[in-house]
Amino acid sequence: MSEKLIDPIGRYRSGDFAEQRQEWPGLQREMEPVPDCGEASYVGTGRLAGRHALVTGGDSGIGRAAAIAFAREGAKVAINFHPREQPDADDLHALFAREGRDLTLLPGDLTDPDFCAQLVDDARERLGGLDLLVLNAGYQQAQKTIEDISHEQFDRTMKTNLYAMFWIAKRAVGSMPRGSAIINTASVNSFNPSGEMLDYAASKGAIEIFTKGLAKQLAQRGIRVNAVAPGPVWTALQISGGQLEGGVRKFGQNTPLGRAGQPRRTRRALCGAGRAGQQLYHRQHLRRRRRHRGGIAFQQRRGSMPRGDKSSYTGKQKRQAEHIEEGYEDRGVGHEEAERRAWATVNKQTGGGKKSGSGRGKKENHESARRGGHIGGSSQSHATRSAAAKKGWETRRRRGNG
């Protein structure tokens, strides 16, 4: 069976959005179009059975996508949201009820440190434990210049995005068992800030460092800490002050695929970082890379893919398998079966996945080079390769002296 090719440009909605604005914090149910959080598409396979998850900002957007994915993977889920977002939370609660699932609603303002502490205690009590923590809630207000950012805006941005993360994590880690996971939501603005999001970008940059530092602290306790760093995603943040006047219409069109991402596209990174079996997801920042998934693609760095029998495959082959697997999951195939089919396809196309030239020893390669032969599929002569190496060395020497 051949793999059906899917054009990523036309896979999801593209083109202009209707210019729209709501009073903060905005409601997803009133957006046009309503963001896709995986309500009708996500199929779970029990990968998080027995887990207890708290998701902040879980009523809409990325948090809602995480809550849906976790629940369908078998976890007990509680969400926090601002009281003004109650209608979106009620919609999600109704969705869970139709599927025979429980959803614990814990509304409150994360800029209050006392509430943050109580939130952790209430979630642990209502769920019967806490071993999966997604710190996702965010506040974003675009301003043209630093003079336009009020003290009140800067203070709320930092308290919502960064302080609350600190307060909640500090309260939670003391009772989280070994094998637990914390997932923070950073942003493409963490490392490539937009000028009109100065305070928001600063808070997200701090989240990157906070994640790395906390991961080092908690490693010996057996608690993994990771972050996801999405690009432009169509959520209520954007229509409630997150874009400058007139900016909603072209939102996300400056990405390579020319469109914004949907919240459901974050589910893979979130579930992967949360799974107990993914022990190599630790201190990772899953961020944008060259092959965008609707503007919000993720990069897994420092060996986040388990090795084992996949160690003989090239990075390109692993990315190909990941892409094929994702396509199967989008069509409702369970994760394990999707993974099996993906690697079967890669094996068929590559004849087993051996790296080019992997069966040759160093001595043989050097001898081949001396004779002007091929190394790893290269047809360059020894003289040509030597000239290129000399040129590269001279370039590096000049830079070092410059």
C-alpha cells in the first residue's frame, strides 16, 4: 500500500482571517473560525492511563488540546482558567461528559500566589494525585513601543506567564512522585521576539531558562521538565489584544507555509513529553524547525528519540518516519499502529535503514579517499576534498584572527 501524499499548504485553513476583536481574555467559542483543538480528530490509545494531570489555561487553545489528548489517553484531568472564560470551560466539560469522562474545573486568577498554591492542593485532592503538570496559561498584549506598555500590563504579563509558573511548580514538586513530568509552554518569541510583544517575549525567554534550570534541579528526584515553543497558533490570545490593530487578518501568514497553526498540532509534543515511557524527553525545548507543521512545528533536541533498533537510521529517515506516523494518526490510526506502519514504510524505501557507508571501517574509508574513490556516496576526488578542507581551514583561521 502506497502512502498518500498530502500537500501541507492546503492541509489546513489558509488565507486571511476575519478581522475580529474581543475583550480580554476572549472566548474561543466566539472566534471565526473556532480553533481546532482535536475535539473531532484525536484518537487515544491509553498511553497516559492512571496519570493525574493539571493543565493551566485548559479551557481553550493549546491547553484545551492538551486536556482533550490527555483524557483520551486515559488520564484524569483538571483544568484551570480565568473566571471570565467559564463558557469555554463549560463547553469542554460538556464534551467530556458526552464521552463519559470527568473533567475537574478549577477557575481562578493565576496572578494571585495564594490561589496558585490552593490550585495545586485542590487538583491533587480532586484527582487523587498529581504527576503531570502543564503550565500553559498566558497573557499577551501587543504594543507598538515600550512607551505604550503600562506598568499594569507588564506586571500582569510577568505574573501570569512566569510568576504563576514558579508559584505552582514550587507548590507541586514536593508531592509529585518519581516518574512525574512538568511541561511548560514557551514560544517562538523565546528566541526570536516580535517587536510588538516586548513584555510577552521577555517572559517566554525567561521560561526557557527556568525550564532548563528546574530540569537540572529535579532530575535526581526523577521528575522530567520540558517545554514546548510553538510559533503562531490560532487561539483566543490573538483576538483579545495579542495582535496590533488590523493584525489578526494576516496572522500567521509570515510562516514558511503561509498560515497559522491550529492548537491540535501541539498534542504530539505534549503527550510525548508527558509519557512515562519517554524517558529521554528531559530538559528538551520542542520548538520550530525548518519543516513547519502549519507554523508550529517542533524540534526534538539532544537525543529525544529512543535509540535501540532505530540507531542505524539517519536523521532524515527518522524525520520521514515521524511525518508518516503523524499522517496516520491524523486519519484515526492508533499511535502504536501508526508508528509500526511508518517504520515499515521507511524500511521498504531504504532497504532496512542503514546509514550510507555505515558498514565500512575507518581504514577502508581512508584508503578509498587516498585512491580518489567514494566515501559515503561522495564522488569527489582526494585532491578536490583536500582543497576544500584547506580552504575551510584558512577561512576558520581568518575568522579567529579577525
